[in-house]
Amino acid sequence: MTAAWAAFDDWPEERAAEFRARIDALVAELPEDSPVGPFERACAFDSTGHSDRAVPLYREALARGLDGYRGRRAKIQLSSSLRNTGHPEEGVKLLTPELDAPSDELDDAVRATLALCLSSLGRDREGLSLVLGALAPHLPRYQRSMANYARLLVEPGD
């Protein structure tokens, strides 16, 4: 699976169905009830422009108990797909608890995707706050200022 995804950029858009078939063949090697299968198939649909077909597969993977790193990825990607298919409010509900999840390398992706969902709902200040808050620790300077500006975008004024 890792090798297939590492070569994804080598597959031209007109061969997207072949790429998905490659993923399907690899998924067929997994146990039938594995949560990884629907997750990988969802990723393949998502990555080839079919968010609508990815959504039920992400849901299935999570319902089967996909957790850990892949589970968090599934929540991020499902939220993005929900936004792309006109359901950003579901993405907000799914990702908001992830703000309090144990920290990992996906924290910024959670915030960026949640910000997009919020923006789709007309909640741009909240989204901007999340993005600035995620960006602040990566800046060579102004970290404290940017973190404060991010907080002040959503806190009521004194």
C-alpha cells in the first residue's frame, strides 16, 4: 500500500480508475472486516476527485473501529470531503473534538481543515483564528503576538 501511494503522482489523471483498481487489489489482501480497507479505498476515491464516493467509505472505516493515526487522518479527510459535498457543518462536528485530542503531526491539518469548514459556514473569523494559531509556533518571530491575535479574533472584547 505504501509503495502504491508513493507512486500516486506517477499516475496521470486519465488513469485514475486504474489507480483505484490497484488500491482495490491491495485491499482485497486484507481481512474482510478490516477498517483499513474502506479507508484506503476512500483515500483513492478522494485523491482522484470523487469526494462523494469517499464519504461512505470513510464512515465505514471509522464505524469498523479505525483509530490511531489512520483514524485521525480519516476524520480530517472525511471532514474535507463533507465540505466538498456541501456538508461543512458535519465536518465541524467531526473535527472540533480533535482540537483536544493528543497532539501529533496532524494537528495543523486538523486546524486547516476545520478552518475551511468554518469558512464554508460563514464563520471566517473562527477559521482565521485556527489557522493563525496553527501557524504561530512555526514562525521565527512574533509567535506570542500571532497566538494572541488568533485568540482575540474569537474572544469577546473587554
